[in-house]
Amino acid sequence: MRKIKPDSSSFRDPDGFVFSVKGEIYRAIRDTYRLNYEFFINSGLYEHLKSLNYIIPHQDIKFPKVGSDIFKIIKPQKIPYVSYPYEWTFSELKDAALLTLRIELEALKYKMSLKDGSGYNIQFLNGKPVFIDTTSFEIYRENTPWTAYGQFCRHFLSPLSLMAYKDPFFNQIQRLYLDGISLDKVSRLLPFRSYFNLPIFIHIHLHAKSSQLYKNKTVFKQNQKFTLAAFNGIVKNLITAVENLKWRRGDMHWSTYYDSLSYSPEAFRSKNMIFDKYLKLALPESLIDIGANTGHFSKIAAKKGIFTIALDNDPVVMDCLYQECQINNIRNLMPLVVDITNPSPDLGWENEERISLLKRGPVSMVSMLAVVHHLAIRQNIPFEMISKFLASLCRWLIIEFIPKDDVMVQKLLSNRKDIFFQYNQKHFEKVFSQRFIRLNQTKIADSNRVMYLFKNKHRLTLNKI
């Protein structure tokens, strides 16, 4: 009998678990889920959801005997890059919420229902949210409320409401509450005007109050009627609640970055040409763009067929980039809200349930343009630590060095003492040459800025995209 180890994030569901063998992902389905799984397949619901691109496709696998309680092994299509709800933009989280609700409506048509309303059941594939938990469906039981309702509100409606009414940065709170943000906390944080939004009043404020009032009491009794029409009505009302939530577009820190004094038109054209040249030299399959701001260079890479992850700590700019990708059908670019100086850590049970950003790589290439001076001067991070960090992430590196006499560096130094005596091009090159081979360096026209193409001295096992 072959022993398989469940993935560290896949231990809570008694009906199955995810595991990997030689980098390939599989899902084991236990015998306890046999009836629901067979109904899910034979009813046509799986094929229907697959035709809508709502659920991750899978294939049945003949696997060596793995345990007497295992009914079936399936192999789902692999997600190119795992992300988590606390890294998503407002619109990414909103689209994930709407997908969950639309799946529930479709499931009800086939006499099934979702037993989970978790945000972690969603990943992004080809620029769109997709449902990945095949064992989340159960046969619909008449006169029974939606068991996933509370979890859906905590995982989706709570953070979306806070992001819409307060600030997009509130999504980061999900790092603290992996099973969703409690409704009573959200109700207290939301402004008074949210009470005049009827769906929010019902599903957040009233829901929070009733949960506190009846938390030690049995509310629903088996002889009570909860019709299918009522079930559909709640789901549709939740769809209305989510669809009507809009974030307020304020000033974006990076929105006019390339229109400012940073680059002349000639310098910006030169930077584009150098970036394009380096992509052609390295031919990466995947790229992480650190400090992507508006996503200009992320889009250049994505349009060349390179799977691109755009990272920036500005949730508004990243949300605009995600919406632009949806409008222009850019399917291989994934914006994530990440502060690279404080990236997503290992979280959850034994710090293994949600893996850190750094453990989800490495990728073929990292681009880090006009970022080094922020790390070295604003954050006081030495070149040695920046170099070590980047060497753990990629095989190829495109990086831009901005000298101390540049207007943007002078701006950083304007209100502080200059203690950065080793912030110079010579020291930068010396430090990075310890871990990287310098293949090319090119001065950006009409500026003193320099772009480099480096290759890691160590051969990394890349994350397959």
C-alpha cells in the first residue's frame, strides 16, 4: 500500500485531501464522499460547471492502492501560481465572491449545494477566478438552510464591505482571520450610512446581531420550512449585495509615476527598448514584476506570452491593472497586492496551512525597476540583503540602478541625513556580482540610470508554470 501525505493546507475536509507526487497535484476522495461525488458527476453538474469555466477540470487517475478509505483519485489541472484572498485586489475578491454565488445557483438547479463558502476554494486561472474544491458539493436537502452562508459572509462580504466603505487596505486583515472576519467586528467598523444599504444591513448588521443573540441556541428546527425558492432568493440577494459594492477611487500613489519628473519621453522609450531586449535575451517562461506600479512593464512581458505576476503594495493601482486585464483580455497577468518588504508569511496551523510568498517560487525571471533606491534608502535594506533575496527568487534578473544624484533619490534624502555612503553603482555591481553573472548593462538614454541583466550563479529548480 502506497503512503501519501496530504498537502499542509488540506486537512480540514473529512471527505478528501490534496497531495502531490513529483510536482504533480492530485486529489484523493474518501469513501464518505462517494454518494455526493457520484451524484455530482452523474447529474451533469460537473460538466456544466466545466463548460462555464467555473470549476477546475480534472481527470480520473488509476493510482496504486493508497488506503482502504480512498474511493477515487483525480488529477486537477495545475494552477500556475497559488495566491490567497488577502493578496487579491478588491475586484479580484469581488469576482471570486460572485463566482462562488453563481456556482451555488447552478448547483441548486441540479439539486446540489456548496457546503463551504471559503475564499480559499478559489484560485485564478487564465486571468479569471476558478473553483478548485471538487469535494465541496453535497446533495441538496429540502427545507435546510445554506450551510455555507455564514462562512461566505465572513470570507467575502465582510472584507469587501470594509474595502468599499473604508479603505482597500482592509483586505490585509484577512491575514489575521483566516476563517474570515467576524460579522460583529465588521458591523462595528462600518459607517452608519451602510445601514441604508439593504443587503448589507441584512447580511452584515442584522446577521451579526442575530448571531450574537442566538449563538448558544438552536435557531433552525427540522420541521421548519425553508423552501428552494427561499434558498435561491438568499443567494440572489447576496449577488446583489456584492455587485453593488464599489470601492472609492482615490489618489493613486503611482498613477502618474511615468508622467512625473522620473523619465523624459526619450528616457522612457529607451527603458522600454532595453526591457524588451533583455526579455528576448533571457526568454523567460515566467516573471515576477516587483514594484509593478501601473503594470506597464508587466503588460509588455505578458503580451510576449510570459506568465507574469505583478506585485505592488498599492491596492488601488493593482485593482486598476486587474480591471484593465479583464477589459483587454490579458489572461496571463496576475496583479497581487504585496509589500515586498513585508510579504505574505507562512500562516495557519503550524504555520504551514498558507505558504509564504517566497516559498511559491522561484520563477524564471524577476524584474525590479526603479525599486532598489526605495529599499536601500527608504527601508535601510543593504544591497547584500537585496541581492540574497532576489537570488532566491529567480534564474534571471532585470534590475535598474538609480544613482544618488537622481531627482527621485534626492527626494528620498530631502528630509533625512545621508548615511548611505555605500549607495553607489560600483558597490551595487560588486555586491550583485557575488550571486549573479552580469550579462549586460545599458544606460538609459537622457538619464544616469542603468539597467542590468543578471543570471543567477546557482541553478534553481523553477516553479513550473
